[in-house]
Amino acid sequence: MSRLRQLRPETSRMLLKTGSYYLMHIMVAAMVAYLVTGNLIASLTLSLLEPTVQAFAYFFHEKAWSRAASRQSQTGGNPAVAVAG
């Protein structure tokens, strides 16, 4: 737990965004899966599995974009230098 408290503010914010996105995604996925299958158990299973994988993907996607933005700001806004560097 102490390691979580030492996270940088932007990482902490990303984790909160990821968590809220995860909950929203579960609710939407459950509704869509239920409408498609008509089966409550199947819809709950699908709605928990797929968003869980997506939440991890989203977190790392955000980290990559944050890193790219940081590199771009360090190179004075020249994206070619940021990619090459």
C-alpha cells in the first residue's frame, strides 16, 4: 500500500481514470451482452471479462501517450525528434 502512495500525481490520476472507465465499461458491456444474449449469466461473464482486459490495455495506452507527450515537450515540440530519440 505504501508503494501506491508514492505514485506520481499523473500516474495516480491515470489509475483513477482507468478505474472509472472500467466501471462504466462493465455497465455498458453488461447491457449490450444482455440485449444480444438474453442470458443474465452470460452477459455478466462477458461484461466482466472483456472490460478487465480493456482496462489494462487502456492504462498502458495512456502511459504510452503520456510518455510521447513528455518526449515531444522535451524536444521543443518536434515530433520527428521525439520519435527518433
